[in-house]
Amino acid sequence: MSVFRLIFRILTNKFFLTTVAFVVWMVFFDSNNLMTRNHLQEKLDGINLEKQFYLQEIRRDSTLTNQLMTDSTQLEKFARERYLMKKDNEDLFLVIDTTADRHP
């Protein structure tokens, strides 16, 4: 019987009740509750993934820009492939591979 009395005294202790009320408030009702923190952490993770993607794209574009600025043959190849440019005395034939778009 004294075990139940001890548990009852602990549960009715004002410091214990205050601590439980504080923890419940911080977990569920505060503006920085656990659900909000979890949502913000997921958002931050997504933003960090985007940041890594854009940094990788910047590095790739910087390398390409450096190659195009230093090598005229690379610049000509880039202009011909990407923008379909041609010399004055040439004819340009564009071949589109339609088999790659079809699924078996």
C-alpha cells in the first residue's frame, strides 16, 4: 500500500506537475513545437539539396565557360551542337532520333 501512496505523492507534487505542464507546453503548444521543428528541418534539408545541385551546376558551367573562352574549336563545336549554327557555305541537316522516344 505504501508504493501507491508514494506514487500518488510524486504525481501530486507541485514541482512534478509544473515540470510535466512545461514539457507538454513545449512539445505541443509552443510556437517552436516538435511538429513545427520537424517541418522546418525537412524544408531546410530540401533547400540544402537544392543548394548542392546549384553549386554543382555552377561548377559545371564555369568549367564549360573556361573551355569556351580558351579553346576556339570547343567554341565552334558548342555553337554548332547547341545553337545549330553553320558556316556560310554549308547546309545543315538536322536528324532527329525518334526511336529513343518510343518505349517497347
